[in-house]
Amino acid sequence: MTLTCVAGLGVSGTAVARLLAERGERVVVVESTEGERQLAAATELARVGAETRFGEPALPEGATRVVTTGWAPHHPLIAAALRAGVEVVGEVELAWRLRPEQAAPWLALTGTNGKTTAVRMLTSILLAAGRKAVAVGNVGVPVVQAVAEPYDVLAVELSSFQLHWSSTLAPHAAAVLNVAPDHLDWHGSMEEYAAAKGRIFERAGTVIYNADDPEATRLAAPYPRVVGFTLRVPRSGQIGVVEDLLVDRAFVADPVEAAEELATLDDVRPFAPHNVANALAAAALARSLGVPSEAVRQGLRDFVPDPHRLAHVDRIGEVDYIDDSKATNPHAAAAALASYPSVVWVAGGLLKGADVDELVREAAPRLRGAVLLGADRARIAEAIARHAPNVPVVDIPDRDTGAMERVVTEAARLASPGDTVLLSPAGASLDMFANYPARGEAFARAVRELRARREHER
């Protein structure tokens, strides 16, 4: 009997182990953390015959395959498997291989930023078209669970980690939203990171790319069946924007002479240029499957954004407070900063080796002040000193639970009527918070406390 080693007891790893054990395969799960959740998962898996080994992960003797849910190639277990000639695949790749006959088509997308928003927009459009659809992959339910269900179509969000370990995926259509430096510690270089993103196109029926993004455009260039999306007026074979309309000149009978209105800018919520790009990508993927324009419009109207993505927290004294805690890299923060004309910027965290000079240089004309917190705040302060030396900067060295209250108090002091106080950190949250939602919730809580103080003072 073959032996599959499953790396990790997360949601996807547990789903993989359960599925393979129920199929009669011998499964050993390796997990370094022996917490309450992990122990409960191990007990559940033992009931279907899967073994769990806690402690320092090691390749089980006799393993013929490793299924990873995102472990890097340099992880000791993965490296040992590769040296031994043991096949390493990701959960997504395994799901693709285990699809039943007449399986639902996949509409897949990736990008440095916007993936979850775009895939949820796509799912909303598909549901509006009457298709039984679900968001899977890097969001929603594990793909190995979804492929066995009777869906009409799967909307698949793929990270660079998942794509690295995928080799045979052939989605009906695939989109790259954007590519900017991120996760370089995992991939080793920008070239390797971009190459992982580009794997989504290798066997796709239709290649959909952001024509405004140079790296996405480069990745799409070798393929014959391509559709670009753009914030500009679309050329033949593209989807884009004409005045206040989202317009299709790709999936129409005559792309040279004809165009079809899909929606208006007012249908995109929250409105921001990068969100319009997300909507265009989602529309292109849906249109590749024959979804009518009315469903695109209705799906965008029905879409409810996830928390911490340009979420409007409050308006106090003619100043708006926006939670964009999901902006965990400079590319995401740049998109948020470009959405507001006059900003007091709340930033900082773990930059993961990313450079912030270009971000600050581009945002400088919009900055009215900055409040910086977190481990790498000094690097952001140095960039502001170089590119926006007249912008006042407040440094918050505190790392305790009250830090965000001080951040919001200082941001409110710097803001004038008409300004936007924008939490768009450009860095990861783990230096101070459990995750980016916890950071966003701390910001929103501090804004509510600011309102309460202002009302008490009146």
C-alpha cells in the first residue's frame, strides 16, 4: 500500500487526510503544534484510519507522496522528500487529479492583491446567473472537498504557494490580477515568485490578464488565447472602462465592431480603482463561461465586501476613518492610498523584506500626515523623510494593547476636515496582533472610542 504524508493539520491538511484515508490509502499527518485544535483534528482523523505524528516534522519511512498545504521548498521535510525523489504536490493539485468524470469547470485567479475580493465577486456573478458555484482554494472550503460536490462551476483563488506545488491544473479560464514583490522569503526571489503566479496560465483554456500591470502582461504574452482587462477604454479583445461603464469587447460576437455594457462604476462597491480592476477580472472569467451581462451587473450589486478591505468605520468631524488592514504589502497599500485625495496614513508592521520607497514616492502628494507603528515603522519613516519631508510623522513605539488608541488619537490630531485617516499598513500584522483582522478590529474599536470621547466633550 502506498503511503501519503500530509504536511500540517490545518483545514486543508485535515480535509486531504480524511479524503485519502476514506479512499483506503495509508495516511500519516505530521504536525509540529500539539494544541487543542490539532489534537481534536487528530482524534477525528484516527476514526477514519489516518495517523498523526506530533513533534518536529520528519518524512515517514516508506512515504511515496507528500501533500503540502503551503510549506516552502526549503522546509526540512519537503527538502528531504525532494532529495529522496518523493513526489510533492499541493492540496489543489491533488484535488485536480481526484476530480470525478464530468467535473465542474474551474475559473481560477491569482495575484499579489485582490484575490479574495475578485473571487467573491466572481462567485456572486455566477450565483446571479443561476449557476451553483462556490469560492474555494485560498478562500472558502478546501478544494478537495468541493470537487466531490455537484457544483456547476468552482471559483478558485490560488496563492503563489499553491501554484508552486501544482503541475497539471487546466482551468477553463485563468486570470492574473497583478504581480508585485511579496513572499520573497518563501520563493527566494522575485523571479521565482512571478514564475509561480504564471503557472496558472500554463494549461488554461482562456488567459485573462491585467493589461495595466506590466508583469501580468509579460506572463500572458506567450499564450494565443488572451483577454486583457484595463481601467482604460478597451481595445478589441479586452474588457475595460468607457466613461462610467464597464464594457466587454472580448466575449461578444464581433470584438472589432461591437461592445456590450456589463455594469456601471456605481455597481462596484467599495468604489476604488483597484476594486474596479477586480470587478473587470471577475466579469471576464464569468463571461468566458457564457454568463450574460445582466448577471454581471446583478452579481456586482449583490457582492458584500469582506471586512478590513477599505471598510468605512466612521466619519468624525468631517474626517473619514477607513480600515484597510488587509493591505499587508506595499502594493496593496499603494492601491488604497490612490483611492483618496488627502490622507493621514496609519502604517507599519512586518514588511517581509519589501521596499517601500516607490510606494511613498507615489503617495507623497496625497499625504497630510503619517502615524507609524510596528516592527518596521522606521523604514517607512525613512522613506517619508526622503520623498515627503514636509509630511508630519508620529512614531508610536508601543506594542501593548493600547497602542492603537494612541495611533487613532494622533491621526485625528493630524487630520483636517476632508481628510481620510487610512489604516493601510503595507506590512503584516504578526509583530503586534494575532492577524490582520485583529489589527483592523483594534483600529475600529479605537475609532469608536474617539467618537465617544468627542461626544462626551461636547
